[in-house]
Amino acid sequence: RPAIERPSATRILVVANQKGGVGKTTSTVNMAAALAQLGQRVLVIDLDPQGNASTALSIEHHRGTPSSYDLLVEGEPLSAVLSPCPDIELLSVVPATIDLAGAEIELVSVVAREQRLQKALRADPRISDQPVSDAGEERFDYVFIDCPPSLGLLTLNALVAGREMMVPIQAEYYALEGLGQLLATVDMVKAHLNPELAISAFLITMYDGRTRLAASVAEEVREHFGPQVLRTNIPRSVRVSEAPSYSQTVMTYDPGSPGAMGYLEAAKELASKGPGTKGADT
Ligand code: ADP
Ligand code: MG
């Protein structure tokens, strides 16, 4: 029996913020690992050509590995490009290879270029609006899509394919800078391509409780976005940043560390905050 209830339908979360280094990849892999530890069936789709999420989850991603490039550009089915994470039960990964760096350009001339990922995900019976009792045990509970630091066609594909967004915000100067542009993109996607899309969570990352700055940034973000901001701040912790160099998430690398406990808490919060909850609208 899972430690927390499985959602009534697959939740597809886009982890996006066009600013680099705010904790998108770190939050993707650790939230995913935490939810898997809580008994949820989880899929991570790496949409960043850097492949950092693939590395952290210990998934091969050299050129030629079946990957998100094949899913988006070549039209391969999801089943052909995912692999189980070797270290974390219930977690599967679609890795990103460097081929994806060209996809942004290659997709420009493709028909329905913004809908490629949506189409691929909808074709797989394990991503379903049905409860597990109807869809089957194999149904995914959570799909996390780790986006690159831009608002190009890769991120756009994720925003069209997803139902929810999780937006990591680094607790530092200029934290809110650029968010206006992100929210405008979300509104555009909602108006024209995916009316369902909603922001379920802002997540404050790299929070240093000893500094006045971090506290005031967190306060400002909460004033701005209210209940959409998860109560849990992810603390800045060196164990979090070390884990990927061992091809691990902090959840397995040092489960007792403050970073791991933060992500576990945040994951429980996200699970209790279903899609369409109050304040989930932009
Ligand atoms: P993004 O995917 O948004 O570019 P990353 O997740 O790669 O950002 O994080 C940027 C850098 O910050 C990485 O080196 C990562 O290890 C580090 N980092 C992220 N979260 C934390 C944290 N809570 N504590 C310490 N370092 C962190
Ligand atoms: Mg990243």
C-alpha cells in the first residue's frame, strides 16, 4: 500500500522557469523521487538538452540512447523511450540527449509543432484520466517535465502537454524578475492551446534561513502568489548539490539531510494540493 493516496487521474506537472539555475532540475528529480518513495508511480521527462535530470537519476543519455528527442521529433511512442530508474523503485525516466539541442530548430517546420509532446503522452494508456481501478496498476500517478531555461518550442510543448505547473523560485535578489514573461506565456498557452493549464505550485528553493534576504524574498513571493506557494521552503544545502555528481538524488544520497526532508515535505504538500484547487489559477 502506498504511503499516500494515489491521485484520481495522472497529474502532469511542467517544471518551468526560463531563468537558469533556479532549481528546476533539482526540484524535478527530488520531488519525483520523494513521490516514488511515497508509493506513487512517477515518470520524469527530461526536456533539457543538458540532460541533468537524466544524470541525477542515473539514466544513460549519450547520443543514440532512445530519448525525448525521439518522442518529440521522430514520433516514437513513449513506451520506446522510457527506462526504469535503476535506484528508485516506481520511477521511470525519458532521458534527454544532446540531439535535443537541435529540436528547437527542427520542430519549427513540423506540423502542429506545439502539440508533439501532448500527442505522444495522450497515446499512452499509462497516462490517463481514469482512476487506477480502471486504468490499471501501471498507470502513472505523476509525470514531471523538466524544461530548459527558455520559453522556446521545447517548453511550449511541455506547457501544451501538461495540466499543471510547478515553478521553482530561487530565494535571492531578482527572484520575481522574468516571472511576468513566464505568466504571459502561460496565459497565451491557456488562451490558444491548452485551457486546462494551471499553476499548482510555486516552490521556493535554495532558501538560506540565516539571511534576512531569503526571508524577505520568500515573503514577497507569498504576498504575490498567495496559497499557490508551497509552505515548505527547500533549504540551501550542500548535500543537494553534491548528489548529482554521484548520479543520485538527495533522497537516496542523504535521506536524513535537510534538503531531502524539505523535498519530502514539499512532495506531500503537492500531493495534498490536487489540480484545480483554490488559487491554482493564474
Ligand atoms: P535549473 O534546472 O533551474 O537550471 P538546477 O536544479 O540545475 O537549476 O540548480 C542550479 C544549481 O543549484 C545546481 O548546481 C544545483 O545543484 C544547485 N542547487 C539546487 N538546489 C539546491 C539546494 N537546495 N541547495 C544547494 N544547492 C542547490
Ligand atoms: Mg535544469
